[in-house]
Amino acid sequence: MAEHSNLPASPDAGGHDEAAHGALDYGTRDERGRFILPLEEHHQRITDVDPRAAKRAERQVAWLFVAGAACFAGAVAAFVGFSSHELIHVPMLGNVSASNFWLGTLIGLGSFFLGAAAIHWARRLMPGDEAVDYRHSLRGDEDSRASAIEQFKRGAAESGFLSRPLVRRTMLGAMALFPLPLVVLLADLGPAPKEKLRHTMWGDKPATRIINQGSGELVRPEHLAVGGLINAIPEGLEKVEEEAGTQNERAKSSIILVRMNPSEIKAQQGQGWDYQGILAYSKICTHVGCPISLYQQRTHALLCPCHQSTFDLSDAGRVVFGPAARHMPQLRIGVDSEGYLVSLGDFAEPVGPSFWERG
């Protein structure tokens, strides 16, 4: 493809004269007094003089396009073939989702092969002659439009898009497969996971005991002083994670326990959902799902560190500041016969950020 040097405007096109540039040397002038920047002598490439080399470069470009197409097809196969819970071990990364790993790797490689093919095509097969073109007014006329169309047609012809069917067909095939992995990924936006998002371990069985996430001990009311906070999880969570091989359930079931004077509680999301001033809320911000445990005792405000959404835990977890649009879901709690804090049912609404079918 021809390369054009963006030279200073010529004097008759409104540019500065030689005196304005002082000692700067822009080369010689043509017959109209315009500066001419001397170009180096053009050296032909091997593909310009050897038809066999040009044919070899054409095959190389085609194979790069084929490799890109194969990677995109492989990404679709990886999405379909691997379960969302299937893990593989990757050095330096540990155990990661097999589906995510192969999707990212194959889409990245496919994009690389497309870019490499385009660069190799331009450097080896398209014309490499240098040309000079003076800056001109941006306002076009009929002659410039006709010239642009002519240059486009000439560029299309020089690129070999029409005269090299092997390159053209493989490129079109690779470009056709390029969006397929992206289209297949839209399946994750469907309604399938909505029930999983609505359900947590707190509703699996009645009176699920609450575990202190830090110490691993069962929580009693006396463990939490007024103004205190405990990060907590449901009993048996570690076993569920070990069987599933993921921490998906932890992301939904993690809670915080706070204690305040019962007289300071303005409202709750259900009648009598606290226990002697102890309140349980989801730990997952309703904005974009960041975990929260920054609690201000005097104002009863829970602050999200990601985007500063602030919730009033004394007033049913209501949003008082920031981008979050919904209150923090509350968990109804009580004590069992042995005096341990337990949940008395699941959250009344899905935890975390919004999704289409949240309702």
C-alpha cells in the first residue's frame, strides 16, 4: 500500500514561506515553488521480484487466517464442552475454570492470528512504494471526490483482494467465525441461573447455625458487643465448597452481624428479624457485588469501599448515599436450643447486583 508523507503546506495552499521557517531545510523546490522532501531510493522486496516468494507469502497469510478461524471455533467448543464447575491446574495461576481459561486463550490467539495475517499481507504482498502528497484544504470538491474513488479502486486492486482468492476466502472465513464466540457467550445472559441466584445455603435447612468466618467458631449472642461487627458464614459451607470445587456459595451466603441497642433500630425488612439488637445483613453490595465490612458504630452506616455506597443498617439497610439502588438484604435470625445464633430462613430477595429476572 502506498505511503504518503505529510509535508508542510505549499506556499500557494496557505503555508508559510521559506523566510518564516528560518534555517529549516525542507529540501529543494519544484517548478511551482513548493518544497520537495527527497525520498530514499525504493528497494524492492523479494515478493516484488520473485513470483514464488509472493505465492509463499500468500500461503502464509492464508494459514494465519485459517489458524485464527480454528481458534474461534475452538473457543465455541470450549464453552459448550466444559462445565462451569470444571477446573484445570495452570502453573502460576493454580486451579482455574477450564471454560474461562480456554475461552480467553483461544479468543486471544485467534485475534492475534488475524492481526498477524493482516500485517504480513500488508508488508509482503501490498505495494510498498513511497509517494509524496501535499497537505491541502479539508474541503473537498468534485475532482477530489473522483480522485478519492479512483484511489480506493486502485488500492483495492493493488491489495490483491480480488486477484488473490486464497487470501480473500480464508480471510472471509476467519472473519465470519470471529464473532461466534462472542455470540455464544451471550448464552450466559439468559434466564437459566436465576433460581441459583435467588437461593442461598441459609434456606437449605431450618435453623442453620452461624459461623464466625475469622475464628471458625459458632456464634453466640454474647460474642457480639454493642457496636461490634462479625463476618460470618453458614455452618457446613466449607464442605459444600470442597464438593463443588468453587466459592460460588460463599459469594452468596456471606453475611455480617452487627449489634446495636434495640431502641436504635428504626425499621427492619421483617417483623422481629433481629435478636436482642443483633442484625444480620448480606455482605455483598447491591451495586456491583463488592464485599463490605466497613461499619460506623455511631451512625450505623455500612460503607462499600469500591464506590462508596452507604447503607443505614438501623433502617432496614436503606441506601443513604452512592450509586447502589437497593437496600442490603437482611437475614432473619434467632437462637437455637443450645443458645447459638441461627438463621430462620433464606433472604427474602436475591443478594448482590441486579440481573434481568430479579423482578
